[in-house]
Amino acid sequence: MDLSHYQTLGRSGLCVSPFCLGCMTFGDEWKAVGAGVDESRSVLEAYLEAGGNFLDTANVYTHGHSEVIIGDYFAGTPMVSRDRIVIATKFSGNMHPGDPNGGGSGRKAIIHQLEDSLRRLRTDHIDLYWCHFHDRHTPIEETMQTLDQLVQSGKVRYIGFSDVPAWVVVQAQYEAMMRNWTPLIALQIEYSLAERTVEADLIPMARELGLGVTPWSPLRAGVLSGKYRRDSRPEVGTTRVKVDSPHLNDRNYEIIEMLVLIAEELGATPAQVALKWVQSREGVASTIIGARRRDQLLDNLAALAVPLSSDQVRRLDEVSKPTHSFPHPFLASVQPSAIQGGVRVNDVVGPRAEFLPATSEDRW
């Protein structure tokens, strides 16, 4: 597999590469994570040359500079067609301190943020417009109606939600269905071997509602890159991960050790194994990867060709098994017995629960 093995995003006809280029690193305003204009353009060019067509940014990334770098690149590179690229950006983040309508998901805020993003990106439309965060102050029907109007206007092609509770996504999707508004097609969430709690609700919900999942931070901000070991770490200040990061814990070190072991078996890097694991998960359409340098990007792209076996996937699943909240552990233990009662359903035989009578006559 490579970047030209396109996937349709959710229940739509929008075709995207299996790895999406995350552009949060475009611009050096955020010193710890950013790169200058020339390096950012080099990363973007390498991604496009490899066949990639899916870019992900946001209005707030490097204070708007990320969008400017993308817009300037396509405006100044006529041989590369902007229309062949899927550009996704986000609203909700407030770019105007002191202005309560400068961010969020209200109608006034969304329209203002969209016009600013269009100007910075130097384009007349956004291919995928994400709601970046849940805005608890705005009725969900106001957000969805506004997004539908933007799609009808031609300024937005598709819409999605990022970092929003499952119940809010369901409410939004059903508002759209009942009112004949434009539905969501994608869900952006953190997902990695170190963050699998989304498998309890968010990912099953996405699959049921026809939302393509685009995971962010598949390497948990670099923790799963292989640079971090129990007995060695990168030099302080050279990475985003702080010395006292809660992600540098025993569970994650066990995951890293398994990644290193499997990487050695495959002749790959731990980061490549971790990325391939995420992209292979059910419901995942396109994994968002970021890079500050061209060589980092090319190394990550090689993950698509890593041949993870079912046994290697099983070992990674076991070492990273998440702990879900109620009611999931309870349902996993009682549902087959309480519902199936020893009957075969979908090729699974549920055992009889102890509290169920042996026969119908025993009930009386």
C-alpha cells in the first residue's frame, strides 16, 4: 500500500490518501512543534510527490500561519493543481482575544472564521470543514444549520467533527438527518496504541453513523516513536514530550518494548509499526501524520508498506489493551449469557447465565 491507495471518507464519495498530512507544524510560531516556511514547503512537496492528496490544518495552527503557508504554496506553484488536493481546516479556536464571538460554533463565529481561513488559504472553498472542539454554549442545531448553509453556498464541500463527545456527534447527525441538512462524513479523534479508550464508544458510533475516522497523534506526540526507552530518552528540549510527561509510564514502556521487538522482526522502525497498527484498525479511513522535516515524513510514509501479521497485531493488542469505563466491562461479561441464553447467534454461542432457569417450566 502507498499514498495512492485512496479511501472513501465515511459515507461519501470523497477520496483521500490513507495517510493525511497534518500541518500543525507549518510555521515556527509554536517553537516546540513548528518548522520554518522552507522546511514546511519541503515536507508538503514530498507528501504530494509521493501521491498524497489530503492536508489537515486549522485556523489556530501557528496563529494562522499554517493556512498561509499552504495557500501561498498552491498560489505560487501553478503546476500543482489545488483542485486535486483535499484541504481540511477547522473552526472553533478563538483567534481574537477578548471577543466572545471570535471562536466557537455559533453562526456569527463560524462564518467569520471561514472567511478568514479562505483568505489565508487563498482559495474559494474548503473541501472538509471540521468543528475543532465541542462548544457547549451553542445549540447543536445552530451549528449544523450554519454548516449546511455553507455547503449550499459552495464555500464548503463536506463537514466533520473533531474532539467531540459521542452523544454530541449522534445528536448532530440526527438533527441533520431529520431536517435534511448536510450530514457529517468524518470524525477526528486521538487514537494510538497508547490511547485506545475511543474504541468503547467513539469508533463504534462512527462506524454506525457512516463517519470515516481520521486519528490524530498516532504516535502519542512521539512517545511511541522508539526514541523513548526506560533507560534512555532524547535530550531535554529537543522534543515535545516533557521530562515529567504522564505518558512516560510503565504501560507505555511495555508498548514501546513490544514495538521495538516487532520492528526488529520486520526490519522496520517502531514508529512505522505503530502507524501501520493505527491505519489497519476497523473504521479508520486516513491517519493524520505530522513531520517537521522531509526525512521524518518519508520515514513515516514507509509505514504503509509494513506487513504486520495477525500474530503481531494480536501481541500489540494485548500489550495495549485499554480499560474502559462502565458499562462496557459489565456488558462484556453478562450480555452474551443474558441475551443469547445458550443459543447460537451470528455464529457465537452465548453461555447460559446462572440466574436463568434451565427450562421454561422452571420459571413457575
